[in-house]
Amino acid sequence: MTTTHDSVEPALPTAGPPAAFAPKFGFAVALATGLMTVLTFSLAVATPPRSGQLCQASCFTYPYLGIAARFPRDYFWMLPAIVATLLYTAFAVALYGRAAPDKRPVAQLGLVLSGMAALTLVGDYFVQLAVIQPSVLAGEGDGISLLTQYNPHGLFIALEEMGYLLMSLSLVCMSGALTSATRLERVVRWLFVGGFVVNVLGLSWYLARHGHLRGYLFEILVISVDWIVLIGAAFMMAIVFRRDISYGRARTLHGEATLPRAAAGRLRKVLLVCGVLSSVVYIAADVVSGLSWAAYSFTSQTISELSALGAPSRPTWLAFGIPYDLLLIAFGVGVWGSASQKRGLRVTAALLVAIGAIGSVWPPMHVRGSVTTLTDTLHIVWAGVISLLILLAIGFGSGTFGRRFRVYSLATIAVLLVSGTLTSLYGPRIAANQPTPGVGILERIDLAGYLVWTAVLAVALLRTSRRRGP
């Protein structure tokens, strides 16, 4: 019997890497999502509340017919918010494109939820811009009180809560689309899950504490958490997509990391530099914000007063505050990547990320002489939590570079404990609006110890990375 090669069927083509357009699309939308969300967050933070629990001056009350005076100032942030929300949906599509076939059902659910969230939020913001604003300017006030953003328990706040809860849930589902191939993907996955957990716990707490009188307090929390998660995840995934573009594949079939060691080393160094930059940005925030308030005293007033509700320096402080928190989170990711098998350094990395994330939603105090409210109490609670996290971060990181660094770290902890304790003794005098000579000096000694330690850790890790090579 003879056989001919002509009768042999051609082999089926094997599955290859995704087309080059997919990672390029992912990189573009991830980067755009991060940048637009940063812009939206900055504008929203710089827009003070004009009604409800946190309003301090020129507050609007029911039926909210005097809000025409706030057009268009209080509505600027909604324009980039619409764009950022649409980009978030495109970002979800890009994440879905990376999902393995066996994980696509869960990722597809996340994609559907992202569409529901985007429709809810874009519709909510568009009504404010296209209906509420022209109606009030035309003197047509019927039904405005239920729809306006100034109503703490109105339709606008309710739709925002629902929309951002859907966004958080969609990101949890999208975490299933991410593999364990790279550290960045693992961090993003836990970021998605952690954000959802914080939102659920926050909603439970506000419902138990305030019930239907919670106003917009939970809305502020869920928006802040979602935007912080989205900013961090978008920038980290932009790096992942950029790797895919550089090396010609979106993801290998077996989940191997696609980034060569040299490129990983360069990325790690960039993230470590963020540690030095974070300290520089914080010092700049202190100096520039203090100079922008003519009556401010660096020696007898606390740093927190620069960001206090009603302080003229608050907008300036916020302009520096968000970049600082993002830089600190990026530095924490870099420390994690440099930790290798050092568990103490990994704990320090996680704590640095936590400090940046929690600090970004730090409730502000009021200027001295104001009536104490919930936000003042929460400000003190936040201060205690972050102080503890800082001490733990320094403690766990103290054993990274031998005896000299350990002694330096323990000395820093001692300085922080002494200066922090002495600063806290001024608390009753600040609450009573009494003179507090020297409190500014003590608090700045406390913060300087932590900021310098952060920069020293970054430089030490950079030097170690240089000696070790990529």
C-alpha cells in the first residue's frame, strides 16, 4: 500500500498570542482611566460641601432654591467624572480581554455590572448638568429639591451610592480575570477585593450608626475608595499592558511572567524613587500651604490645621495631598517587589500601602473655634490608626539592612513616640481654641522622623538593587 503526502490533512493552527491591538487598547484606556480619575478626584475634593453634616458656611437647606449662586463652580468635577466613568467601562473591557477561558464567566459578570454602574452614574451626573442647572437658572424650581446634589438624602446621593457599589462589585468580579503571573496583577487583584470589603463594612457601619440619617457620609466613603482603587489599579495595569506591548504577547498560556528581569528591575527602581518623592511632596505641601495662609504659624499650629474645613490653605494642601498618597502607595509596591524572602520588609510594604490608602480618605478637622462634629472625632481616630501603622512599618522594616539600620529605625521610633506624645498633650487646648506655643515644632519633628526614614529606606533599597543588578 502506498501513501501520498497530498492526502494528509493540514494541522490545525495552534492558538497564538492575542492581536497586538488588545494590549495597546488596554494600555491606553488604563492610563487614561488613571489620569482622568486623578483629575476628577482632585476637583471633587476641592469642592466643599454646601449642605448636610459637613457644611460649615453658606449652607443650603430645603428646598435648595438658592443654589443658582453655585453654578458652575460646584459642577466642574462632574464633567471629568462622566469621562472617567466611561473610561472605567473601557478598562473593564480590557481586563475581560485578558481573562482565561475558564474565568470568563465571572469576568463577564463584572463587565455587565460595570455597564450598569456606568449607566447609573453617567445618567446621574448628566441630569445635574442638563436638567438641574438650566432649570434653576431659569427659576423653575418644581421638583428640584428631590433631584439636586445638595439634598443629603435625595435621588442624586442614592444613585451615586448604588452606582459606586456596583462599580466596586464589578471590580471584584474582574479580579477573576487577573492571574498570579506577576506581582502587579496580584496586587491589583487584592486591591479590588479589599476595596469592596471596605465599602461593605463602611455601609454596614453607617447603617448601624446613622440608619436613614446617614446623609452623604457613606457616599463620600464609597466614592473615595472606588476612585483610589481605580487610580492604583489603572496605573499598575497600564504597566502590565505596556509589558505586553513591548514583548509581543498579552499573556502566556500557562501564566508565566512576561517581563524580563532587566525590565522588572527598572520598574522596581522607579517605584522606589517614589518613596523619596513622597517625602519631598509632603514637605512641599507643608511649606506651600502654610505660606498660602497669611495668619498661619508654623510653630504654634498643627499640620492638620492646614487642611481643616474653613482654612484658606485647604485647597492648596489637597493639591499636594493626593499625589503624596499615590506616591506612597507606589513606593509600597516597590518595597514589596524588593522584599524577596524578607517577610518583615513585605509587612512594611503592605503597611506603607495601607498608610497611603487610609490617609487619602482622612476626615478633616475644623478650624479652631468651630463646633466639634463627627468629622473632628474621625480625624483623631484616623490620626491614631496611621500613627500606629507608621510605627509598625518602621519596626518591621528595621531588620532589613543589619545592625546600623536597626539602631537608626529604633531611634526613629523613640523620637516619634516622644514627639507624638508631647503633641497629643495639646489636644484639649486646641479643642478649647487656646494658644498652643510649640505644638507646630513638635509635630513637625514627629513627621520629619517618619519622612526621613521613608526616604532612607528608599535610597537603601535602590543602592541594594544597583549592587544586585536587575
